[in-house]
Amino acid sequence: MVLAAASREPEHGPRAMEELCATYWFPLYTYVRRQGWSPQDAEDLTQDFFARIVEKETLANVGPEKGKFRTFLLVCLKRFLANEHQRRLAAKRGAGRKPISFDGAEAEQRYGLATGEEDSPELAFERRWAMAVLERAIGRLAAEFATRGKEKLFNHIKVYLAADQAAPPYAKMAEQMGVTEAAVKVAVHRLRGRYRTLVEEEIAATLEDPAQVNEEIEYLMHVLSR
């Protein structure tokens, strides 16, 4: 997705850029807010950061040799904010360069729910990055079940994906679904296996070396547990 967004191909570049922005705007917005910017400024800065990426072809500098895209993007954002601190973004409002759109009120509500007062800007960014990866994997998983006509099954058993959520006993779920307990166990086992694979694929797409996937998973899970 990153390399496609960096390309000049009209057939793939714009769509990939839109998907990239939709996936990662909130971790970046969270980082900006934790730096002390107001909600309105954070919205503007996040928008303009993506606009700058498009205009300056920043993603053209991203390649397999660059390591982790998470780190690359945060470094770019820090440099951008250092420059904008001098110029401020207010003078550029209304320039018509916004490549993405999001509800500022919704963004601030999510920010309030997702960020602790003790979080550093870096930790807040990494937590939301980790959540973005997991949410994207869950979205793909839900789509796969829907394609196979098993959306109802997914809605029943997705509760078992959340380690911090009190899922009902298998026997109770089996009763609700009208199947055997063994059937529920098998379905959950397959669900978790496929979910793990999708998470690995999402993370691998942002890394230089596929061998770093397990290390990155452990790190992001550690970030979420802090």
C-alpha cells in the first residue's frame, strides 16, 4: 500500500494514498494533540501533513531498506511540526489541499477515550498505531466472513478475539448459537488463527525485514499493555 501510494501511476497511486491516510491519520492526530496543539490545530496539521506528503512526494523515499514505516512516518511528522511551529498553519486554512476528511468532533472524542494523561506523545502515537493495525486486520477478517456468508457467525464469536474482554463460556455461546460446544471451540480456534495471520500480514507490509514481524508484534502488544 505504501509503495503504491508513492507511485505516480494514476490507476493505483491515489487509491492507495486514500487508504493510507484513512488507516494512519488517527495515530498522527493523537501525537499532534499530545504535543499540546488544540483540537482544531491538530486537525489542520494532520490534514496538511498528508497534503505535504502528496506534494513533496515524501513517500517516494520509502523503500524496503528504510526499516519500519511506523518510525519513518513519525520522524517525518516531527520534522513537519518543528517547521510548522514557526509558521503555524492558520494562514494556510482554506487552501483546498486536504487529501482526506474526518469529523473533528469524532476525532476528539476518540482521542479522549484512547489517551491517558500520563501518555507521552510517542507512546500515544504507538498505541493508536497498534490499534490501527488490529482494527484493519479485524476489518479484513469480518469482510472474509461476510464474503462466505458467515457474517452472523463472526458477530457471535468475535468477542473471543479480545484478550481484555470477558467472553462467555463456550457452553453458553453454543447454547445461544444452537450448536455444540465443540463446534464453537473449533470456530474460535480457526478465527484466532486467521486473525493472527492477518495481523502478521498487516505488520509485515510496514517492515523492511519479514523476520521482524514477531518482534514488532511483541512490541506493539507491549505498548498496548502499558
